[in-house]
Amino acid sequence: MSSNLLVYQIGIDMIPKIGSVNAKRLIAYCGGVEAVFKQTKKALVKIPGVGDVLASEIANNTVLDKAKREVDFVEKHRIKALFYLDPEYPERLRQCDDCPIVLFIKGADSLNLNQSKIISVVGTRNITDYGKEVCENVIESMAVRGHNPIIVSGLAYGVDLCAHKAALKFGLPTVGVLGHGLDTIYPKTHRPIAKDIIEMGALVTDFPSETSIDPKNFIKRNRIIAGLTDATLVIESATEGGSLITADIAISYSREVLAVPGKVGMKYSSGCNSLIKSNKAALVETIEDIEAQLNWDIPGVVAKPQQRVLFHQFSVEEQIVVDALKENGQEIIDVLCFKTKMPVAKVSSILLNLEFAGVVKCKPGKLFTLTTR
């Protein structure tokens, strides 16, 4: 990727109070991230959702110098900076409307954030002996039964740390999602395990270097913990806290939420019990519960491959969309527009026709996939 292009990609996310949803809207409206910064203030103000203050910030290009310094930092420390339309960008996360514009990743080159099994494990910072035992047993069972998922958590005290340690202990890749830039580790006591995580997995963040340690940033990063995965497993939690926020975000993304039940009346079991009682989470006691809930293949049983046969007679434009879908088997509509170089309205119409013909299926998160027959 061109360093110049990366400057614009990082720069648009540095514009104060722009937000990822607004940034994506601007990029689509202007025809590219670089084009956003080429607009005059007069032209920007006419774009829906862009007020006078935001237009001034963009037109002044004041963030680009800061973005250039960040590109230097990324290149110096061999950090991947993935733009949300890049092929390597985690597909599950890209399905989320508020996914980061740029994701910074430092870790093993072999890590595939699009692999078939990824699960987040979250919970209280005040983990009990019961919580530690359950956390380690569940993760060990995943490894023993050959699932080998990526374990995602937040590198915080308690359940997060226990999940990362268990993953490393049993040879599973693990991802720590940070609430700050990759120039530091918080808390400092977790620096040794952060190094181990980089060897077998990755540290991930959407915050640039020199970001101050701010409690609200750790709440913001929870959307990445939920968005990277198929399911969020809550081990222990009180009735309030970051893990329940993560669970709610996962629900909003139409992802599975799982919870380990605890003893009635215990503070750090009350949150999990409440999730189960309110039908927000499926009850998990054993690895078999996770396998059943997530439809994970049972080890030793090889699923019979299905052959895709399409009988629909495609128009030229339909064939272009189908070919774009065949690359990964599924895509969100923004990516299809990018790949096919067609406007949203056109791609939406084509997808609707293909859906009526039984060729494609729309899944939660505006994800379109080819059907199998």
C-alpha cells in the first residue's frame, strides 16, 4: 500500500468527532478517502451530515501532518494498518456499521483474523477461583477437541488475563484488543504477556500512538472485541460493567452471546445469571454447549462437502456481482460496490434480483453470501 494513501486513510479517522460511520459516508460520497481531503469547504458543507465545523476541519487538512507521523510509527514498528476496504481486513468486523476505518495490528504473520472459529472471552476484573477454573477448563477443552479457535479478549485484569494465559498455555492463538495505541501497554504489569501474545497472536487497536489512557476508550474498544468474533462468552460479571456492555454490543451485531452460570447471590455471577434469565445469552457449562450453540463441527466427523450449482441465467452486471462474491463466498454491500465499481443503488438492485432467484442470501449485518444447493 502507498504510504501517501495510508496518510489519508489514517487522517480521516483523526478528524475530531467525525466517527467511523460519518467517515465511511464521506468516503462513499466523495468517491474515495483521498478525494475527501480534496474537497473545498463549500462543497463539504453541502454533503448530508457535514456541518460547518466538520467541513472546516477537513478542508484545513490539519490532521494530515499527525497522520504522516503515525505512518512513520507504523512502518518503523512493522505494524499492519488495515483500511476497512482492504481484503485482509477482518470480515466479521467489517460487517459492523461502526467498524474502525483503520485497524492497527502487531503480531504473528500467520494469524488469520478471517479464520472459521473466533470467540471472545470476557468478564470481571475481580475473577474468583471458580471463574479461573471455568475459564481455563473451557479453553483447554477447545484445544483438546481440536477446534483451535482464536481467543479474543481485552488484556485487562481478571477474566481477560486468564483467557489470554489459558490460550497461550494450550497453544491457541489469542488477540488482545487495546484501548490505546501500540506504543504502550496498559496496565504495565501485562507487558510480558503482551509480548507472548504478539508471538502467537496479535495486539489490535483502532487508536493511534500517543493516545492518552482514558476510561472511555476501553468502552469504545469493546465493539472490536464483539465485532471480531462469532460469539462472546461471559465467564463472570456483576450486573454492571464492561463485559455486559460487550455482550450488548454483540447482540446489536446479531452475534451469539454465551454465559457461564454461577451461584445465586454471588456478586460476580449475577451478571451472567441475568443474561441467561433474560434470554440474552445461552447457558454454557461445557464445551459441548458451545459446539451446539455455534454449530461447530464435532471433531472426528467430517462434513460432506456441498457443491454450489447455480441455474440462474445472469446478466453481465449480475455476473460481475456473483464473481465478486465468489472471491470470499460472502461480502458486505460496501465491499461489493468497491470491487464491482458500481454505485450502491445499482448493486442493491442486482442483489435483490439475485436474492429473489435464490442465488444469494442476505445475512445479519448486511452480509450477502452465495447460496448452496
